[in-house]
Amino acid sequence: MNKAFYIVLFFFLLGSQTFFGQVSSSDLVIAKDTAKVSKTIVYDPLRPSKAAFYSALLPGLGQAYNKSYWKIPIVYGAIGTSLYFYFNNNKKYHSYRDAYKQRLQGLPDEYDYLDDDRLIRAQRFYQRNRDLSLLVAVGFYVLNIVDANVDAHLTQFNVNDNLSIVPDLQQSDFTVLPNLGLTLNYKF
């Protein structure tokens, strides 16, 4: 056989003895990371309720309180678009309703090319869309409050190194083969 093969085999066998060796806790050297800045987060239990209250007073104010300024245009865009469709559908609903009332009184109306059945269907269509638009606007308003509350909760969430998922290689007691596993460690 090749001479290099025996050298590699020798180092492999020599290295595997220390691979499965146990290390006592007195042999371990623990290095402290001095580059880390220890930043303690003070938990304020009223912060989420303040953010929700501010968002309920004025949409987007809770997001400003949480310093999530990029969410404010989204809040106003969602609520504003819903209100635009509410007012537009309300205007068309009243237009078709007034035309139908004028037709019932025998007066000329602006929708003389439509029959009575189509005027009634147009009223129902725009009334349904108006109500749905108002429901969506209220939904976005409530979602704005919930978002401010949840964001305030999550800004105080602990995300330090004590919470970790680490892959771990352990030796099996029966087969003396390494087993790959995933552990979730939480240190108090």
C-alpha cells in the first residue's frame, strides 16, 4: 500500500481516541466575550396597553409609539382605501335610490335607459358594497390596534443567547457511534 495511506490511517486512529474522550469541567477554559455590550431591557408591563390605547385614539399613533414608523403609511393606506370605497359606493347607492324614487313619482331620472328591476339590483349591489367597505375599514382599524399591541409585546421579548437551538453530536452508549440530534436549551 501507499505510504501516505498509512500516515493518514495513523493520524486518524490517534485522533479518534481523543475524539471520544471525556473532558472534566476543571479542564475547560471558558472565555468571556468582551466585545458584547450587555444591554438590559427593562420590562414595562403597561407598554402594550399604551400602544393599543394610542392606536385607538389615532390610527398609526401606536406604531409611532413603538417606533415602527414604516407601518404608519400602510395603516393609513388600508383604512383610507376602505373609506374611499365606502363613500364612493354610498354616493352611487343614493344616486340609484333617488332615481328609483323619482321614477315611482313619475318624474324623469338620469337612468332612463334602465328598467325598474335593474335600478333595484343596482341599489342592492352598491348598498352591499358600501356595507362591506365599512366592515373592512373597521377591520383594518381593529387590526391597527392589535398590531400596535403585539409589536409592543414583542419589542420587550427576550432574544439573548440563553435561548438557542443548537445541533448536538452525542455518542451512543450501545453502538459507540455518533448520533446527530437537535436540542432546545433554555437557561434560567
